[in-house]
Amino acid sequence: MPGNSPEEGLDKSATLLIALGEDQAAEVLKHLGPREVQKLGHAMAALKTVPRTRVEGVLDEFHKIHNEYAAVHVDTDNFIRGALTKALGDDKASNLISRILQGGETAGIEGLKWMDAATVADLIRNEHPQIIATILVHLEKDHASEILTHFTERLRNDVVLRIATLEGIQPAALRELNDALARVLSGSAAIKKTAMGGARTVAEILNFIGTANETSVLDAVREYDPDLAQKIQDEMFVFDNLMDIDDRSIQLILREVQSDSLVLALKGATPELREKIFKNMSQRAAEMLREDLESKGPVRLSEVEAEQKEILKTVRRLADEGQIVLGGAGGEQMV
């Protein structure tokens, strides 16, 4: 919720999910990524009794006043089991439930999705670069990017090059990989070769990695294969590329972005991009945004870049859902 610290927001979100009930909570969890589900799961597990005033305050923030709620007393263990199983299915939920409620460890590629980047990097840094590349293409792009930052420059460049030239992964290779990670893939015999890796995968990872590391990686790839480096660069989408998006798509994006986030992100935007944003807002909203930008004091570049990356996540989600079209150096395409 806007204005809350991350910890407070997480606690309120967990309270809201419990107040909504198991079925509705499951519907919400279906739309979240692995790390968000894990964080909310831990937060819900910590709640045993939620006072009525707490529930009413959270519901009021969401403009859903509900006077019938009394203090919420739930068996959170069973609630979490039911909600996560409905949201994720038996296989995915079983590992996560064990990790949240019993402190159990998950293993294999799926297990890595629930670990922080530094831990994953420590676990796999001594594997062959081809194995590391195979692992990273199965993870969320921002997660893979963060893992890469924990490697040496030489290893990072080697791994990215292998991702860029990875055309597919055979079922036998997946089975061997998961054996190495102490987990056998369920039903792996029926798995078909999956198209993963390639220039677009690298581009999506590099979008999260930071300018300095991005330049280093692209330079290393360019030495190996200039055409491949250009393909990767063409697939990349950065904040300034919002200029290439049509007005209707910009309006859809703005509906998904909080005003505080937009103000911070635009602190590092070009005047042209700012004007594009202004013209796709109502006159009143544009005036308020201009005033907020003018009154906003100096901010760290790292904060601006972090907020821009969060907005880009929204842009990519909308593109993946087919709601907007991304156009740019690589040519306009439907995604």
C-alpha cells in the first residue's frame, strides 16, 4: 500500500488475504511470482489472531468497508496449505509449504526460484558455465540478473554468452541437471525439448543488470559474435524506449503505476519522454505530476533506476499479456 514501509505493507497484505478467505486468497496468489508468494506465505504464517480493528483498518485502505468482520481467528497452517495448493497446484505448493511451515528445504531448479540471489550464486558458481546458463534460463529474468551480479566478470560474461547461444534443452539434460541439484523432475520423461535461451532471454536479463555490467557483457559478446551482440541490443527495452510506445499503450501503463513511483522514475527521464507522459494524462493529473516533479528534491540515481525498472516490469507484463505493443530498435512486434 502507498506510504507504507515494505514490512508494514507485507503485514497488511497478509492480513487482507486471510480476511478474504481461502478461495479468494488463492485467486490473488495465482497472479504473484515465487518470491512474492513466499514472502506473503511467511507473513500469513506469523499471524494467528488478527484484531478486528486491524482488519477494518486494512479493508478501509482498500476502500472495501466490511462491518461484519469480527476478529479473525484461523488455523493459519491449514489456511496456507489450502490456499497455496489451490493457487499453485500440489507439486509446487508442497515444496513451498514445507519451506514455510516446517522450514523444509526445496531442491532442484524449482527450489532455486524461492532462494535469494546470493544463495543461488553460492550454490552454482562452481558448476560448469553451461550448467549455470541452463539453470538461469529457468528462473525469472530479474532473479537471474541479480544472480549474475554475484559472479566474477569473467564467469558472468561466459554464462551470458552461453545463454545467448542456447537453442534448447533436452529432457535428458534436464534430468541430469536436477539430479545434480538433488531433485528429480516429476514426469520428466514426457517433457519435450523446450525453446529457451537466445538473444531475447539475454536482453531481458540485461534489462535488470545495470548499465556498467550491461556494457561489459555486451562488449564480451561482441568480441565473440558482433551480429549476436547486435541482436541482443535490438531486443533490449529500457525506460527511454517508452517513447516508442503508442499513446493508448502509455495510457494503459499509467493506470498500473502509482503516482509516487512515476514521479521518481521521471526524475531521470528526458524532457521529451516527460511530455509524452503528460499528454497521455488528464490535464489535472498532468498539472499535479508537473508540480510533484518540480517540488521533488534531489534523489539518488540508484533510486531513480530502481523505480524505472519496477515500471518496466509492469510494461513487460502488459506486453506478455498482449495488452500493449512494444516497438523499438528491433522493429515493432506483437508480444
